[in-house]
Amino acid sequence: MKRVAYLILCHTDPPQLARLTNALDHQADFFIHVDLKSDISAFKALSLPNTARFIEERERVSWGGFSIVRATVKLITAALKEDNHYSHLVLLSGLDYPIKPASKICDFLQSHADTQFIRFFDVGQCPDHHLKSTIHYHFRENLYNSSRLVYVDKAVRKVMTTLASPFKKAPLHNITHCFGSQWWALTLDCARYIMEYISRHADLVRFYQSAHAPDELFFHTIVANSPFLSQTRGIEPYPGPGTYKLANLHFITKDLKKVFTEKDFSDLAQSKKYFVRKITSGQSLNLIKCIDTELLSR
């Protein structure tokens, strides 16, 4: 049986990372990127599965910036180096949690060995901000590393983005730019294709370095313009505003900042999804107990 590679992006709540990885510890390897702004010692002190490993080269991740794409690429690179013939590489947040047993998730992925779980639509066909997020210049990466300059940093970048708003990037030829949920599950062959594509198309990397939320555009655009398109749902019609409408294996609500609690258990129990986002050690503790007892022990 092939294993599953879980690629985890985290920056906070170390105890929740421990719960997540231990709940998924079935035929699985874990590759973990801790934001460079966070103290990794608290994460390394956790009791994690033996197959969990931390990425040593870490990114200082900025919200909405290309740094999260670079962090994800580092996770993919680490998984490909293992050469464990994974069924899928599953991208997760450290604040995710399974709502199906790990064995069921593994079986599901095994039974869809030629499926790429990544949904997207053509940003050129939508009427709202997604096209502007793609073709206009945005400055999302922090300019200063000092925590004392957070508000100054944000203000300067906002001014830079405003001043650049009249300008558009030169279009990339023969590329359909696509948008979708950040969290996906891709086969090993598709992941290898992505890495090869990145190495040969520096123009695509440059293009998305100044996009807003490129983690919801970059990988989707590569897959949508690849031979692996036939292993997805295809380029879907624009579903209206809301990233949650394009969720793949995750249960996500319209309010992307929502922290799930015990009150949400019934919805999760009835869901056909495999993960919930998002969960925290404090607010979600009773919910986690319910999930463990009622859903994961089946």
C-alpha cells in the first residue's frame, strides 16, 4: 500500500500540530514547515509520529505574499526527495483536523490514484477581484523584520500597491490563469511535473511574485495548463465569491476566519469532507474530543 505525504504549513498552536499529526498517523509521512517568524523549539519539543520531520530551510511568511508559495515548494521538494511512492501529497494547515479516520482517508486516496484534488476556475471569466489580484501589482511581503515596525510596514506596502494600481503586468502567452482553494491533494507525478515546470518557467514565478494571495493561483494555474487537467474536474464555471466554494477535501465555511467549536459537531459529522479548517487548542478542545470519540474511532 502506498503512503500519504502530508505537507503541513504552521505558525502557531504547537499542541494542535501534535494532535493533527497523531490523528493522521496511518501509512503517512509528515513534512512540516514552521514560519520563520515563529519559535520552532516549541514545535520540535512536541511528541510527534516518528515519520514527522521539520523543513530546515524556512520562509518568513507574509499574509497574501509569495513566501507561502515558496514554503509550499520547499515542502513538495522534501517529499519528493523521500521517493516513497506516495499516493498523494496532501497540503494542510497546522490548524486542520481530520473528520474521517486516517485509514479511511488513506483508502480514499488509494482508490483515486489518478485524481488531482484541486479545483479552479479561469480568473479571466470572473467579474470580481480575482483578475485584479492576478494582473495588478501587489506588495504583500514584509519590508522590515522588526515587530515594532508592523504598522509602518503595512502602511508603506499599502501606499506602494495604491501607486502601482494603474499598471498591469505584461500577459503571459498561452496561459489560462486559474484560482482555487489553497488546500489540495496531488499525486506524486503531478507534483513532479509542477517542480519541473517551475524550473523551466521563471516568467511564471516572476508574474506571481507580485500577485495577491498567489497560493490560491500559482499551483492551480500550473495544473490547469498541464496534461493533468484531465485528472481534475476541469476548469469550472465561476461559482461566485468565496474560496470555500472550491474546497477540495476540506470542510470550510464562508467565514474563513471561523474557529470551529463543539456547536459545529453535527455539521462535521454529516459532511462528506475529510478535514475541517480551522481548529485551535483553546476554543475547539471539546469539539476535538467529540471528533476523536464519535468520528475517528469508528
